Amino acid sequence: MIKLSVMYPYEGGAHFDFEYYRATHIPLVLDRLGAACKRCSVDRGLTGGRPGAPPLYVAGCHLEFDSVDEFSAAFGPHAKEILADTPNYTSISPVSQVSETYS
């Protein structure tokens, strides 16, 4: 199993519309990825490692797939559409990582 994590680093003064991200962007992504996406979770950063510190990331999404090939096959045809939606909810450039998961 692999996990794609897409994280939005905290940037003072940056725009991030979490409600749009959660209610509009993520459903778009899941619709386009279809059954290839086995699980999805969304995070909203609250605080950093010390009280009152800003979160390291304001938001993130974690998508699980059986393999990198299945992710690529599902995402590739819709990449432009999915990425084109980004300015509708944020001015932050996301960082991504693909990880192998173990339970």
C-alpha cells in the first residue's frame, strides 16, 4: 500500500480556504481518482510543537492506493484539472510525498 501526502506549509498572511478544500476540492479529487483511491483523510493544522506556535502545515490530505502505478494511472489523466483548482482555495504551494505504508 502507498500513501500520497499533500501538505500545505504554514505561511504567515497566506490564503487557505479550508471549507472549500474540504467540501469542494477533495470531493473533486476523489471523484476523478475513483476506486483506485482506497482511503482519504484530511488534516487541518491547529498548532505547532509548543503552545501558541503556528502549525507547521495549515492543511493536508493523505490518499492511499495499492501501488504507485495505480496512483499514476488514476491521477495522470486528471492532473491538469485537479491542479488547476488549487488557486480556488489557496495561495500556498503544496509539498507532496509518496510513502510506502505498513500496519
